[in-house]
Amino acid sequence: MSKHRIETKCVQGGYTPGNGEPRQIPIIQSTTFKYATSEDMGKLFDLEASGYFYSRLQNPTCDSVAAKICELEGGTAAMLTSSGQAASFFSIFNIASCGDHVVSSSSIYGGTYNLFAVTMKRMGIDFTFVSPDCTEEELNAAFRENTKAVFGETIANPALTVLDIEKFAKAAHAHGCPLIIDNTFATPVNCRPFEWGADIVTHSTTKYMDGHGSAVGGCIVDSGKFDWTKYPDKFPGLCTPDDSYHGITYTERFGLEGAYITKATAQLMRDFGCTQSPQSAYYLNLGLESLHLRMKRHCENAQAVAEYLKKHPKISWVNYCGLEGDKYHELAKKYLPNGSCGVVSFGVKGGRKAAETFMKSLRLAAIETHVADARTCCLHPANATHRQMSDEELRAAGIPDDLVRFSCGIENAQDLIDDIAQALENV
Ligand SMILES: *Cc1c(COP(=O)(O)O)cnc(C)c1O
């Protein structure tokens, strides 16, 4: 499948049925798998043979869908997780422990920020947050002796900043660290971070990949390119024997292409159990089959909506990297030449009150905490996810009180614009 183009991989990647086998990926709704002898099973437990024994570790449905996402990103190994949050957590915790340090872009999803700055900090992992727009010097200055990874989002939710992936990859590699990219908003249809030097990619598949608001899920993909064995003291978990697996050394047994994901499955899935259900993986795959078509329409609709808003007298500002003159337009031309995503953010003149009036006047666009769905939805962070903050705190967090996050679906663009137009008349 790897020689095919992205559209073909969306439809047919990851699963090739044999003669007389189901055309669609079968839902293997079974927690467990049967073996003739304890010896056979023992080999699986010791990771000496590959096969299924318990769905907390691996399940054939989930593996087929992970294999598709792996092909889409151009990686060597991938795993599904129960959510995007679990993917973000595993991606770091697989290589960083208590006493370690991670450099992260400050422009990331709020849930990820909380995971890093609060919960993982309680586990003893320290994060330094840097602006995605920082200079190379500022970025290099953030590293410490014990830095284990660098993290950022291709297109940040909700700030819509575009990350200079090459700049972050260069700094990460200069300090012997892998670059982990959350590619949720761009999807591999619009950007493949491995082509720009990233080493590991994560996804909240809940968003565009599923695309229909059906199932919460996540995914981690490894490029297989980061050479852990060059830094054995930095990554002992990958480069020295694992006592909980009879002294297996992951890099020796599974090579650079398989070590990271095998370790995450064998240790983190075993111990934390954040698995995706086979049923959810099946829904995810249905979404992936049309991802290339939907992304194109999401982007066309967002471009049309952004251009309309930009000219509207009741709109104070618009963020969309597809707009000429947007702060991230140049980076978008480089990293996202075929389109970015369907999310536009903007300010309604008149602040919080005007944004509220605008939102409740919308008829097609539903108010939801969700984004990146086939159906257009929107959110006013000052009244929802960031409700506890004062106007002053909101400004400090870079979320003005008039900010509306508008996630364009795949409906007709003119219908979306008409809906916005009638809602703005009430403001
Ligand atoms: C939603 C989201 C997450 C978290 O994913 P869940 O599936 O909700 O756990 C992580 N990163 C980004 C960019 C997101 O938009």
C-alpha cells in the first residue's frame, strides 16, 4: 500500500483481506483468544511470537485501523488508544519518567496543557513551555541535561498557530530528543510531520479522522527514524533490558522501527489499559475511508467563511492561516499547501455580550465543545471551556472574551455564510 497516494491509503490502507475473507475490517468483539498449549501462550507473553491473547494489549480490529493510520502518516508502527489524551500521555510517558524534563510549545490543546502542566508535573516530569514563534536561540535555551522530548501541534487547537516543524525538529535533534507532533487538526491528508523531521505523531482520532462525532479515540505513530541507541543513557527504557519482560531490550529485539510502539503496548497498555474498543475502531475506520474527501470540503468551507467574515463590519478580527495576510499564512504555504483545517476563530465587535448574542442566533451551527465534525459547530470559550476565567485572565491566556471558535463542517458553504449573516444581524 505504501506506493499508493494518500486518497487510496484512506480507503484501502491497513487491511488486505485474503480469499473469501470479509471485505470490511471485521469487528473482533472478543476480549481473549484461544491457544492449544500453555507453551504457545507463553511465547506471546514473552514477546517471542506475535499474536493475540488479550484485547487490553492488542486486538486485530484495532491493529488494522492503526496500520491504516500508520500508512497515512508514513510511519513504521502505530497503536490506537482510548482517547487523544491517552495518546498524548503515552507518547511522553513512554520515554520520560520522574525527574525528567520535556520542552513543549505553549500553543497546544487545553487538555494537553493541563495533562502536562498539572498531572504529569505531579508525576515528577517537568515541562518548559515555549512560544511556537520563539527564535532558535530561545528554543535551544529551553533544553536541559534531562530533556527527553519536544512536543507541539501542527495547527494548535484553539489558537490556530501553525508550528514551524523543521525549526522544532532541528532543535530537538541537536539535543538528542525526538520531536512529537500532535497532528489532529491537519490530519495526514494535509500534513505529514515525518516528512519535515518529526519522529512521533499523535492524534485525537475523535476529531476529523472519525469526523462524525461517533467515537472518542487516539493514535500514536512512530516514524522509526529516531535512533534511541545513540543515547542509551537518555533512553534506558528502550536501550537496556526490561525486567518486566524477561530482560528484553526493545531496540535490539524490535529495531528502531518497532521498539517505541512495542514498549508502549507491552508496558503502558498493560499497566494503564487505555485501549480503544474494536467497535470504536470500526467507526474510526469508516471515517478514515472518506477523510481525504471531507478534509478538502472542510478547508474550502472554512476558506469561504473566513473570507466572508474578514469583510464583515461587525467582525473585529479573523484567524485562519488560509487567509492572505494571516500571521501564519507563510508557514501554512510551506507545511499545509493543500489546506489546513476547517476551524476558523474570530472576534465579534461588542465583546462577550455580542459573541453570546451571535452564537444563540445561529441555526445551522450548533453550540458544542466538539470540533472537527461533519456538522458545523461552534464554541465561545469565554462562556464554556474557559468560563471560570475573568476577562483579564482570558486576555492573558491569549483567549479574548469575544473569541468564537467556528468549526466548519462539510455542508454547503453558502448555507453556512447565510447562517452567519442572519445571526450577525441580531448583534
Ligand atoms: C481534542 C484534542 C485532544 C484530546 O483528544 P480526546 O480524544 O478528546 O481525548 C488532543 N489534541 C488535540 C489537538 C485535540 O483537538
